[in-house]
Amino acid sequence: MADDISFVEQSDVADADHGDVARPKESQRDPVMLRERLGVWLTGVQGADAMIEDLRIPSANGMSSETILFDARWSGQVHRLVARVAPLAESDPVFATYDLDRQYAVMRRVAETTEVPVPALFWSEPDPGPLGSPFFVMERIDGVIPPDVMPYTFGSWVTEASDDDRALLERSAVETIAAIHATPVDDDLLEAPGDGETPLRAHVRRLRSFYEWAGDGHPRSPLIERAFGWLDDNIPAESAAALSWGDARIGNMIFDEFRPVAVLDWEMACLGPRELDLGWTIFLHRFFQDITEMAGLPGLPHFLGRARVAEIYREATGYEVRDLDFYITYASIIHAVIMYRIQIRAIAFGHATVPDDPDDMIMHRATVDAMIAGTYWADEDDEGSGS
Ligand SMILES: Nc1ncnc2c1ncn2[C@@H]1O[C@H](COP(=O)(O)OP(=O)(O)O)[C@@H](O)[C@H]1O
Ligand SMILES: [Mg+2]
């Protein structure tokens, strides 16, 4: 996740002159070494005739895990595969804990119980031995993804599509999210809330402890702390919980002919009200749209609007979405905490400096402020007031 944030580089910086500061080493993954190690592992799980034919590490990668694209041959057939690798512990990962095997289990559950397009799963390797950290291997899916860098709103296949095609993308993406929510999760697949706690309150509690962990010993964000107060005062009564995809946004879907053919990136999956995913989807579009408007470009002001998303969701499920504005605001706050953590990490690595106002670490601070104040939405037509 968080691959929309392009201003933080994960490059390894020479650590000689900053010996006291933790240094990221994650980019030291060398494709030649990886190919060798992955090849050894593959013959172990698939048989002696298995071999890697091609391997590359895409440059526009997310920051919390690594993706390796490779082709492997066995039994006379070439398989086009992707390995998703957990972050190396010594890279000071964005998230305090990372359970890749659970992501794999969630994807498997969704694949087995719904029509949601999930890449076929091959293996999950929880042993950090073979590649340095756990990984899983899935099928590689062809198609196009709305880009994060530069955001698709600046000019991309999404903006260039016809209105009808874009409406199809919007509808099929929301319908896919609705289908995810039908996944049965009435067992211990996902972390249960505490005694007497609702899934939403558990979600807020985990976000707060993530913030406390990220901010320990660092300048605090008054905006985030105010936002937690707002959450306490405004948390709504919630509907029955469902499987929440987590990083629910069109930038984590692969499309073909404007329909999702793969749903990726399950690391934020959890138990939660359905509106969590809808709020995140709408907010992430608004995040990109606001940046686009600040750059003087039109973007897609009506795309993934609140009323439209709620209507598509109702048509797909019969469920009436509630308190959507709360969940959009909550998404802006979650995103603020993730940005804060990423900036704190960048400062620790010497890639950024502490701003005079710590809230400046949050690129969309004006949006969070306006959403909390209830002044963000300019009109009924879902256009933001800008920020
Ligand atoms: N199964 C797959 N098939 C094709 N491409 C994939 C697949 N999984 C990941 N990718 C590529 O890797 C990128 C990052 O994957 P994603 O799961 O979103 O991880 P993250 O954003 O956490 O790095 C995707 O945007 C896509 O380009
Ligand atoms: Mg992603």
C-alpha cells in the first residue's frame, strides 16, 4: 500500500557518515542473487526440472512490501508469476508487524468463496531463509492499472477513456468491492475485536496504537491528535461487519476492458463495516483529484462520487450505505497517519527534514482539516471544495 506517495525514496544511502542512524538496506536486493535464491527454492517446492527463465523487479513499487515478477518453467510449461515479499526487518518497515501468510489466507478465502478475481495462488513461504523474508507466489495477470505516479487524474488511460467506459470502470470496481464483502469470515481468519468492542472501534484503536508507535520519540502531529478526538466524538453506530479489503482503491486493481481482472494488495484486510472500503475508495480518488486541481488540471471531479458509489453498492447488494461522510473523513485520517509514519521514517533515514510545523508532514492536511470541520464538500454533486 501507500504506493501513491512518491516523494520518499527507498534508496540505500551510504551509511558511513551517519553511523548512528538506521539505514534502509532494502534496495540491496540484487536481481542476480534473487534469481539464484528463488531458483533454488523453486526446485525445492516444484521439483528438479523447475527453473527461472526471467526475473525483474518493477521500479514503481510500493513501500511496504516488494514485488518480483518472474517466469518459471516446469513440466514443459512456462508460468508467469509474481512473488510478493514481506519487507526486510532491517529496513525499518512502514508497519510494525507484517503477516504475509494471513494475506495469502485471505486471498485464498476470497478466491474459494466468491467470484472476485484474485490471482491464482501457488505457494506461501513463511520461512525467511530462502529470500530473507517471507513471500508468496501468485499468477501474473495482464491488464492495466490506474497509475499512482503520476496519479491517473493527471492524464492516463482513465482520463482518456470515454464517459461510458469510465462509468463501466466505476461500476465494476464498486461491484467488485461489494462482492468482496460477501466473503464468509465468521471464523478466526481475521483479528477479532476485543471484548465488548466493535470492529470499527477496534480499527480506530489499532490506528491509534500505530500512530503512538510511529510517533514515539518524534514530533507529534496536533492535527492527527485532534482527528482522534473527532473520531471519538463522531463514531457512528455500525452495520454488521464484513471482510474489508483494506487498501480498497482502483489503483490496486488490474483492469481489462474497464473491468477488474485482479484485486491486489490485501495487507490492510480486516473485519469492518462495509463503508470502510467505500470511504477509502472515494477518499483516495479525492486525494488525487485535489492534487490535480492544485496543479491547475481538471482531473475527474465527478468520478467515484459519494452518491454514485452508494447507489452502485445498493444496486449490487440491496444494502443501504450509512454514514459515508464519516468513513471518507476516517480514510483521510488513516492516510494522514500513514503519511506521518512514512515522513518520520524518511527523516530518520536523512531523506527529509522535520518541518517547523509537524502537520506539514501530512500532504493533505487541509483536506483532513476541512473534512473534520464539515466544510470539505462544496456541493451536492460531490465536488470537493479544494484544499
Ligand atoms: N498478480 C499480479 N499480476 C500482475 N501484476 C502484479 C501482480 N501483483 C502485483 N503486481 C504489480 O505489482 C504492483 C504492486 O503490487 P501491490 O499488490 O499493489 O503491492 P504494493 O502496492 O503493496 O507494492 C502492482 O501495481 C502491479 O503492477
Ligand atoms: Mg498496491
